[in-house]
Amino acid sequence: MNFICNFPFFSILLSLFSGTVCSMLPAKAAKVVNRVVIITVGILSAILLLYLLSTGEPFVYWMGHFPAPWGNEIRAGVLEAGMALFFCIIMYLSMAGGAHKLYGEVVESKHNLYYILVNLLLCSLLALVYTNDMFTAYVFVEINTISACGLIMIRQVGRTIEAAVRYMIMSLLGSGLLLFGLCIMYDLTGHLLMSNIKESVSLLVANGEYQIPLIVSVALMCVGLCIKSALFPFHAWLPDAYGYSTVSSAAILSSLVSKGYIFLLIKIIYRVIGFDIFNSTRIIDVLFVFGLMGMIFGSISAIRENDIRRMIAFSSVAQIGYIYMGFGMGTQAGMVASIFHILSHAATKSLLFIAAIGLTDVSNGSRKFIDLTGAAYRNKWAGAAFMAGSLSMVGVPLFSGFISKLLFSQAAVQVEGKMLASLIVLGISTVLNAIYFMKTVIRIYTPVKESSYSGITFREMKGYAVVLVCFIVLNVILGVSSQPVVNMIEQGLAMFA
Amino acid sequence: MGPNLLANYGEAVSAILFCIGFTNLLLQTNLIKKIIGLNIMDSAIYLFLAEKGYIAGRVAPIVVNGVTSTEAYINPIPSGLVLTGIVVSVSVTALMLSLTIRLYTRYHTLDLDEISTQLKKEGR
Amino acid sequence: MTAFQIILMGLLIICAVSVSFSKNLLNAILIYMSFSLVMSMLWICLESPDLAITEAAVGAGITSVLFFVTLKKIRAIESTEPEKKEEPKDE
Amino acid sequence: MSKKRPAAEYQKTFAFHFFRWLSGVKDPYLDEVEMHPQKEFQMDPEAVLRHEKEHDAILDKVYDPQRNMEMKLFRKLYHATSIIFCLFLIALLLVTISWLPATGTIDRPANNEVAKRYIEKGLEETGAVNIVAGMILDYRAFDTLGESHVLFTATITVLILLRLNKTEKDEAEISDRRFEPKNDAILQLVATFLVPIIIIFGIYIILNGHLGPGGGFSGGAVIGAGLVLYLNAFGFKKTERFFTEKTYKWVCFFSLSFYCLAKSYSFYTGANQLHSVIPKGTPGAILSSGLILPLNIAVGLVVACTIYAFYAMFRKGGF
């Protein structure tokens, strides 16, 4: 076996171990360790991605001395390695962009705990991405949930704690359903490894045995993961959690945590049930309908919001609706569009959160629109970045949001029966997006005569500006050279089968 | 209805318990009762799993007198999974309880609806 | 043995329902504790002693103690009588 | 390096203009291009005040549960949907269960080659008499590694929520004292007898994890319960002599690092098909079954300390 094949294992264990190590370190050292770990894991994933692109073959890696149905396994393909790399980039930028707020919002003595949680979160995301075993996925889903809850309530104001409670309750309902579905699946197939389950499932479907339990189990797992990733009717916890937590947490939660669950769902669809079997159930129609509803209602709630952070949070609900709409189409093209949208939304949403904090900082920390008037003149970098993010969200060419909308409409055209609905809702949702994002952009670029708030100069926020520029560049790269990324996604999906 | 409902009475009980827990988690306004509901829900799933491993007339998977034939022991996998699951539910319970303490010290009530009403009143 | 199992399962359901409807938090926690004990007995019947030992130590012991401390912390228990004498049960 | 450019030349460069614009000294378009000035934002303080007043009035009305019919209706609707959903879920699960293979029988999909190998080869391949212990700590060790880190993560979140700083801690201690049983002779006498027994029993469960029912987690929980009982009987002053936050940190750090490193070694050698040097020992002996015994001890230590830490955190926000 090539030495590079060890890299997924190294990255998981490195982030896990660094969590333990950080518990003994003071905050400064923990910060350094955290940064170094994220960069190292990113480099390892990049090398792995290159290696996999050159060989073109996915591989499985034994976690222990025993082969497939007996021991644990992890598995790496192009999509997994690419996701890991992308998650590392977003996480690094979010941590760097929000670092200056951490000092104001979190008690000094609890900083190292924050870095421990981020390390563990990274570990659980990597494990969710790479795992080839359903029960391992469940365990790491729990780590993900608990550490995400920690990230929400590390800034201890009443709102965040209430949001954390709501988040935990919804997540635990989701975990319960997921675990129940998993148990039924285990009883039907006798396996916990994804590839073995898939074999048994296709055998069961071919023989026509246990049809009802099979569908119920798949449905339970899907509903569980939908609840956890805040699909439309289950999004009640989301605005408070994203709106009031410290900014790095908000960026990480919106762009990574929910995406981790969605990626697990993609893995379940492809590697556990099989894409064709999944599409022959009615579940995709349900996902489609809820996705469409999420797109509309999320945007409407965002328009009614008077608080910039909560507005961005509600916009997340709409964007998650897009992703599930792509699943609901039931075609390969829809899936590719959804995965591309995961990337584009992650890059854009974290940019918006980080930029919004820059704008509120120069408005005495107020998030109300009336106080944000003219904020873009006081903090020019944040203003420009917010505008770039908004344009991307609305779907202006040159930015990543445009490509994902293009892919969605291309995919929709190919689906009979769902074309009209998805195109109409896409159009409406784009208009609604434009309304609330452009409203904000105009508001922040309206000059005020005598400003009571002080501006901020470039010298005081060099690191912050660099992060914003990196985010904008990432967005533009995704928007301009989308073809290689789309090719990579298609190759990765082909490796899933 | 399928053929095995009576044979699977243990699972049926666990499904009912699961739903009782689920309902508690959704409907109880008191946080502590919500957490108890959560624990009941988790235990129900573990009961379901343990039932799935059970085989009539066989003993626990601890090797006695060196007998290692499959006919002697029940399926060990569900037990292992449940052991892992119990740890998860304890951790979650501890976290939820500490959140409850925090919320109570801030709002002096355990009623989640009341807390959110207070929140909306005080803050925009 | 089957009859015993059925009785235990009936107890489980009774416990779960009465937790939902009990007005007093302390009672609810005590009932939950007995729920755990019944569950651990059931696991003995299902030939899983590992689970039984863990559930007895954790469900009836640790979780309940944590519940009691929480209750105490939020001043729901008025008297100073500690309920923690139940702990040695996990032997 | 380039030599320093004269100021006049530098002032013509793009970078100079750009940074001047950025720092807000001068707008390059001002006086150069004819433009209509953007309309300035006029804040009408009276309107804002009026707006806020109205907003407050609306909020008072909306969140007054007595008067708000809509909210009442919403709650009722929520209850109704939840109950319907739960009834639906019960029905769905019961139907599902009625189609599942019958419990207690042998010819079920779950009794396949996986369970067979665990039972038949488990003793030989892991060295553990307790097949469940062998399974979770050797065959499927990655899950268990994750599991112990779930506990670790939960401890971190509890620390975030409940750990207090110095001054708060003193207050908490005073309020805690009101509830602490002072010099309860009966409790102390009982504890003197019970605590050693409980702790020895816990150690037995941990050490016996690979030979019989038990293992790191349950044994650790029992030891933790013993420590909690000791704390209740004798108070924080006594326990602080041997158990402080530092002890907790170091024990947790060493156990978890050992766990991580040991398992990394075993995963690495397993995946690369290298020979592992860890001896399996004779099955049935106390020193046997390779890594399982040390791992059980590590888990037991972590769990015992974590339980005590939970309790102490809940009681007074510190050790």
C-alpha cells in the first residue's frame, strides 16, 4: 500500500489527538496548535486529492487488523478528499477572520476550551467524510453535535444558551431517528459497513423481501439527518444559534456543521442504499417539496428580519432548501448541482458572516439596519466583501452562486414533472434573495453626514482584510473556473458507486 | 400488518417507549422532563437493539470452558453497539442538565416557552 | 421466563407514562431511576450482562445523581435531605 | 531590494492612490469627475422614537399570552401536530416491526458470518474471553475511540458552561454550603464502610473487563459513584486533598493520549499489514488479551474522573 493511503487516518487521528493535547495548553499555545493542525490536515488532504486524481481509484483503509465485514474501515475517493480540503480551508479562514472577536465575547480562561472544541469538530467532520461504517458515522455525528453546541454557547448570553438548548433538542430528536433507522437497517442486513449493507440491500430489493421495513429505515435516517441539517420545518433553532454566537462559530456552523450532515446523507444515498433504489422511493418527492418550501419561506423570513446576522442566518435556511431540492430531483445532474452548492454556499455564507461582523463593529456593535447606514464607508474592506458575498448569493455571474444556480436550472430542465416547479421557485427565490441582500448593500453604502461612529483603518485590521480577500478569491475561483470542480465532483460521484 | 408482531413483542414495546420519549421531548415544557424523555427515547432504542441480538436458548457471549461454537452464544454485536450508545446518552444528559442550570440561573424558570417569551420581550 | 419479560416490559411502559404525567419533578426522577433498574433487569433476561451492569451503574446511578444535583441546584428541593443515598444501588 | 523611490514618483502610482482612498484621506473622483452627490441618509429622531414605541407596544401585545389568540392557537396547533405525528410514528414503527424477522430465532439476517467470526475466532484473535469486550475494543475499536471522545467533548462543554472564576466560586461555595450535610454522622459512618467496597468493586469490574461482564466504562462509573458518595459524606475539603482540577486534567490527558496512541499504533500496523508486537497472552489470565486490559484501565480512569468532575461542576462550578 502506498504511504499516501495513510493520510485520511493521519488527519482524523491528528485532529482527535490535538483536542486532548489542547486541554493541557494555555490559550495562546492552543491557538497555535489549532492553526497548525488545520493547515496540516489541509495539506494532507490536498496531497491525497492529487494522488487520487492521478490514480483514479478509491481505496479502503482498515482501522485495525481485520478486513471488511469484521473491522472498521475508512474509505477515500476524490469527493471525500476534496471535501476534506475544502472544509479545512473554510475552517481556517473562519477561525482567522473571527479571532479578534473571540477576545471580546468569550471569557479569557475559556479560550483553550474553544480551540479543543474546534479540533474535535474538525475531527468529527473528517470522520463523517471518510467513514465507511454506519455506526462510526453515528458516533461522530454525536461528537459533531455536542461540539457544535459548545461552539454556540461559548459566548454566554441568554440568547445563545436558549439557542443551544433548542439546537440540542432538535439534534437529539434527529440522532434518535437516525439511530433507530440504523438499527432497523442492521436487523435487515446484518451489516454495519456501507459497502456490505449496499450488497444486502440490492439483494433484498431484487428478491422483494422486507420492503416496508427497508423503506421505513431509509426514511427514518433521512428525516433524522434533515432535522439535524435544519431543513425548512425544523429550522426554529437556527436564527438564534447563528445570530448570537461568536462570529467564528456562526461561520463554522453555517458552512461546515450542517454540510457535514448533508454529506453523510449523500454517502448514505450512494453508498448504503444505492442511488437508483433511493430514487425509486417516494422519499425524494418529500425532500423536493420541503426543499422548495424552505427556499421560499427562508427568504421571506429573511426579508422581515431587522437584524443583519439573523437575516444571514435565515438565508441559510433558504440555501439548504436549494441543496435538498437538488437531492429531490433524483438525477445525477441534480446531485452534482447540490454538491456544488454545498461548496459555494459554504464559501459565501462564511464570507457574509465575517464581513457582517466588520460592519457591526464600526456601528457600535449594533446589528440593526438603521445603525448600519454608511457602515461600508467606515470599514471599506468589510463593505466590499459583503457586497461580493451578496452578489454571489443573488447569483451574479463571476461569483460561485451563479454557477450553482446555473447547474440547478440545467438539472431541472432534464427532470420531467419537476421542471416547472423547480424553475419557478428558483426564479422567485432569486428575486427574494436580491430583495434582501441588495436592500442591505444599498443601506450600507448610503452615506451619512456626521457619523457618530468611528471608522477603522487598514492598519488595525490587516489580518481580517486578508481573510476577506481570501474568501472573495475563493468565491471567484469557484465562479470562474467551475468546470474542473464540476468534473471533480462527477468523478467523485462515479467513485462512490 | 405483517406476520411477526406478536413474536416481536419486545420491539413493539421499545417502539412504544420510543414514541413516549419522543412525545415527552416534543411536548413537555419543563426542561428536566424533556431530558428524562430523551433518556427514555435512547433506552428504547437500546432495548430494540438488545432484542435484536437475543437468540432463544443461548447464553451471553462470554466464553465458558473454551466452547467457541456459534451455537452456544447470542449475537455479540448489538451489545457492543448499545455499550457505545449508553456512553453517548450519558454525555448528552450531562450537557443538557448543565444547560438547564445555566438557563435557570439566568431566567429563574424551567419552562422553555416562558423563557422564549421573556427573550422576545427583552431583546430585539 | 417469557412471562417475566412481559411483566418487566409492562413495568417499563407504566414507568414511562407515569414520568410524563407526574407533577412533581422529584417523583419523575425517582420513577426514571426505577425505569433504568427495570431496564437493566430486562437486559439480564436478554443475556446481555455487560449492558445490565452498565445501565445499573449509569442509568440508575450516575444519571440520577446528576438529575438530583440539578434539582438541588435550582432549589426545587426545599429540604436539605440529600437523595444521594441511592447511589450504592449500583453494586 | 528596490531603492526608495522619490516621493513625487511614488505619489503617481496606483498603490498610493488606492491606499489614500482606503484610509479615507481623499476621494480620487472628487473634483475630477462630475457626479451627483448621493443623497444623504437623514435620520429623523422623532420618527425613530415613534417607531420604537410602536414596536414596543406591539411586542407587549404579542407576547402577552393572555391576550394573544394567535400564539395560543399556534401552541394548540403545535401540540396537535406533535401528538398526531407521534401517533403516526407509533403506527409506522409497529407496522415496520411486524414485518421484521422474528426475535429469538436463528435464521435472521443479523446472525451472519460477522457474528460467527466474532464468536468462533474472537478468543483466538483478540485473546478476550468476553467476546463483547473483544469486539468493541479490538474489532470495532474506532467506534469506541470515538465514544470515549464523546465523553471528553461533553466534559469540555460542561466546563464551558459551569466553570466559574475565583470570585464567583467563593459565592457558589457559600450557597452550596447551605445544602451540604454537615457532620452527618450516619452518612459518614456508612460511607466509611461503603466507599472502599464500592471502589474495590469498580476496580474489579475494570480489571475483569476482558474476562467477564463489565469493562472500563461501567467500572469507571462505579468508581465515580464511590467518589461522589465520599464527597457527599466528607465534603470538598477532604476530597481536595487528593483530587483537584490538576489531577483531573493530568489523568484525563494521560489516559486519552495513551488510548489514542495505542489505537493509532494498532490501526497503523493493521492497515499496513505489519506485525503487531503486542502479545495476546493466555486467554483467561488476568494479564492477557493484548491492549484490551490497558485500554479498559485508561477508559475507567477517564470515566471515574469525568463523573466526579461532572458532579463537582454541578455542585459548585469547580473542584
